[in-house]
Amino acid sequence: MFLRFFSIVALLSAVHSVENPCKGKAFDCENVAASCDVIFPRVAMEPNPNCFDTTSPDNVFAVNCRHTCELCCQEPQYNCDDDPIPNVPCPTDEGWCNEFSDVSFLHCRSSCGWCDRTTKPCNDVLDTELCKNLKNATGDLCSMPEVSVQCEKTCEVCIPEDCVDASTRCSIWAPNGFCDNEFYTRDDAHSKYCKRTCDIC
């Protein structure tokens, strides 16, 4: 009888022992609630199991305590998959993300916390004062590709956040002349459907 009771308890423990879905993912985010450390005190230096146990009455608060529960990977900015280049790891810090923003936006959006973005962040890779000096130099050096890439924000060459295509077929239409065809430009259809592809932003 005792053995059967012990087996049932062990089985129930196994059912309620839920693994953190974000374990091993070093993302950071903020708590929404102020009392997260009280609701979910750490256990043996690890997040409280109630963060992940959906049978716990406290679990409903986990969505507001993602920092404390180490569930930041569920935040919108991280909730997508990386598509890393073979043998090239995704960045682990914001500086690296910004310095190689073109590649990071294409291949490492989750690691950089850019899942909820439609365009990559607009930043100067070089020191902002240096970028200003280059922009204000005789001839405005922002016209040089190597300068504009390093000083995107100062040179004002970033793609606006709202510069998106409304249709998924733009990549097919553009090579067939959609962006330049007078029939479509007359009705402003190219701007309405393929703003980014047609370079209208």
C-alpha cells in the first residue's frame, strides 16, 4: 500500500515538473508587475517552478513576471527563430547586433530582440560626433556608401519603421515592371502595395 502511494506521488510530481521553455536562452526583459519576486521567489538559485507549472494558481501571473521567471524568450521581440549563417554564431550583446545590423536583422532577429520589428534599428556604428563631422565635411561624405553604412542615423539613410510591403507578391511583381509601369503608378498602386520593394519610403 505504501509503495503504491509513493508511486502515485512520484507520478504526480513528474507531471507537474515543467521545464522552463526559455532555459538556456540568455534574453533579458522587464517585469510588468512590481511584486514578482514575492510571488515567485527563487528556489535553489533557479526560477520558481510555479512560473512554468500551469496547474499552479500563481502561474497566471508569470506573463507579468517574465524577467523573474526567466521567460523573456516569450516576449514579442524575442518570439521568433534565428536563421544563423552556418558556423557563424548569432550575437550575444546589443553592440554586436547594431554593428552588424544588416546581417543581424536577416539572420539573428531573435538573439537581437528584433522579432517585432519590420526594419532593422537605425544606429550609427561609428561615434556620433565623428559621423556628424563626416556629414558636415565639404561635399557631405554621407554620399559615400562606406560612410552612410557606418553613419546611418546621422546620414538619415535608414528605412522607416512603417516602410513595409502590403503584399507578399512584390518580389514577383517588381521584376516585371510593376514599380515603373505607368498603369500602376497612375493609381498609386505601387505605393499602396509595394512601398518598400519599389523604394518609395
